[in-house]
Amino acid sequence: MTEQAYLVLLALSGEALHGYAVIKTVRELSEGRTRLGAGTLYGNLDRLVAAGLVEAAGEEVVEGRLRRYYRATDTGRRAARAETLRLAELAERARRSLDGRGPEASGAGLAGTGA
């Protein structure tokens, strides 16, 4: 899962949001490092919908403009949790490596890597 898709999925895991709110939430979640344009957002939403991770959650007209809302599905929320765990484990391995305590310090060694 790309970082952008992950952040969009996280943004939609709490409540249904419309496009601009997703863009704003992604910017907040990433502390300003990820700024989605409309094309990037809707491309990610299309892929997440096709994968069954996000679904349409209604629409409304506000000041003459259509707002379409999206939300994470149960499968999407599980995927977001799994990706969060994977990233946390990766960050922990990176921290150990940077501290000079590579994989062998955890007992993991190179088993299962084919090396």
C-alpha cells in the first residue's frame, strides 16, 4: 500500500468525509508532508473503492456544489490496522539497526530471508 493510499484510508477510518476534508485530514496526519491534489486523491479513492477498502457514503449539495462522501469499510479499517502494525514493526527494526543492534540482536537473524 502506498503512503498516500494508507493516509487516505486512515483519514476515512473514523468517519465519512468529502474530498476536501480528506485532503485536509491527510495533511494533518502527515504533519504537512503529504499534500494531495484532487487528481491524486480521486485516483487513490478509485483504487481503494475497487479493492473494497473504501465505499461511497452519500452525497449532498453545498453552495451549489456536489460533495461526495466516502468511508472505510470494515475490511479497510482492518487493512489500516494491519499496515499500521507493519510500519511500527519496520520502525522498530530500523531503530535497532540505527542503534547498532541489527536483526541478530532480536534473535531474528537472517532466517527466512534466503540469505
